Amino acid sequence: MKVAEHQKVVRLDKNAGLWRISTEDGAELEAKAILLATNAYTDDLLPGLAETIVPLHSFQIATAPLPPDLAAGILPEGQAVSDSRRILIYYRKSADGRLVLGGRGRMAQPTGEGDWAHLERALHRLYPVLSGVAIEQRWFGRVAMTPDHFPHIHEPEQGLMAVVGCQGRGVGLMTALGERIAGYLASGDARQLPFPVSLIRPIPFHAFRQVGVAATIAWYRMLDAFER
Ligand SMILES: Cc1cc2nc3c(=O)[nH]c(=O)nc-3n(C[C@H](O)[C@H](O)[C@H](O)COP(=O)(O)OP(=O)(O)OC[C@H]3O[C@@H](n4cnc5c(N)ncnc54)[C@H](O)[C@@H]3O)c2cc1C
């Protein structure tokens, strides 16, 4: 198997039952079947697909490696924690002894360290003892939400499939789905799929999703605060 990284696919055409895949750099490939696994980074390669998801940013921070006396008192059995609020945070110790904590980030691209400040506050609320420990890493990525909170599998044409909607839990989920979808493409047996293929249904008023997200987050924050 050959993996070609950093090759943006810009066009898909079908000719005599074969797909032709064109990349931004001008390379061309032929394939019997295509699976678009572009999730929250979905662009306009397949019309309407990007409008079926709401991409959100997930932000993370990592402290410097913790001194042994501090590390011993935090998650001593190496637990990975995720709280049960709607706007949740999650954290664990990394293999190299850092505390790594993640949660929701702003909709726009981050512009400076201050955009991770809400996670630093959350970290210090949980573990005031870490307030003197440096935050050494800050990063972010996109996760894809769907209105029904399920991943969706689409097959707009024979030999062309797409899977989107990790709901921020795709490490295991999308990996397992990939295996099942490959099984379906190889065999044509729909029983390989864990749930049915659905139509590509763009979310109404998708262009205004940021307003919807802001309103939903405010509502969720209020519910979380009442339940505290
Ligand atoms: C900070 C953070 C923390 C997370 N924590 C967890 C966690 O603890 N547990 C968990 O289960 N999940 C977690 N997630 C979510 C998890 O990362 C995703 O669910 C998972 O990566 C989705 O996998 P995927 O293969 O479907 O899509 P992705 O990993 O998003 O891959 C999609 C790929 O498609 C590529 N692409 C898009 N368009 C094109 C194109 N036109 N041509 C070529 N390539 C294209 C993109 O460049 C990208 O590489 C986290 C995400 C973030 C950002």
C-alpha cells in the first residue's frame, strides 16, 4: 500500500466505470472506488457534503513534564478523564509526564496564546498546584458534528463513498468505520456496514451556522451551570 501525504484532491471524474482523481499538483490517479474520509476538513470536492456537517475547533494544551512529587498526586493510576457537561473538558497525563487538557475552542482560527486561556483557567481550577508549571504546547484541530449526532455514510454514485461526522470521538469510531466501508467496497455486501448509507442532506441555513453554534453553546453553558 502507498500513502501519499499532502496531496490535495481537487477533482473527481468518472470515465468508463473508472474514477480519475486529480490533485492540486497535477498528478492523476485512476481507481475503481473512492472513499472520501475528509470529515471536518471537507471542502467542495463533493457538492453539498461540506454543508452536512458543522466543523468545530477542539483546542488542547500540555504542561511541561511534571516534577515527580506533583505527578504522583495527579491521576495516579494514569486515568483518562472526560467530564459529563455538555461543554466538556478532558484530560490525562501523557507518556512523558505532562498534563494534557482539551476542550472547545473558538470558531475562528486562533491568533495567539490567549485563545487557549480558557483551558489554562480550567486546568488551574482543577489542579491549583499546577499554576506555577509552564504550558509548553498549545494546538487545535477540527471535529465534525452532525444534527443527529451520528456519523453519516454516503454513496452518491457507485464506487464513490464519503464518511463524515466524528462528533469529536473519531479516533476509534472512524478507524473502525473505515475497515467496514473498505469491506463493503471490496465485496458489495451492505451487511458489512454498521448502519445504512444515507442521502447527502445539507443543513438548512448552513451559511449561518456560526450564529446557531454560538446560541447552542450559550444554552448548553446555562444548562451546565444549573446542573453544577
Ligand atoms: C484537539 C483534538 C482532540 C481530540 N481528541 C479526541 C479523543 O480524545 N478521542 C477521539 O476519539 N477523538 C478525538 N478527536 C477527534 C478525532 O481527532 C477525529 O474524530 C478523527 O481525527 C477523525 O478522523 P477522520 O480520519 O475521519 O478525519 P481527519 O483525521 O480529520 O482526517 C481528514 C483528512 O482529510 C484531508 N482532506 C480534506 N479534504 C481533502 C482533499 N480535498 N484532498 C486531500 N485530503 C483532504 C484532511 O487534510 C485531513 O487530513 C480530537 C480532535 C481534536 C482536534
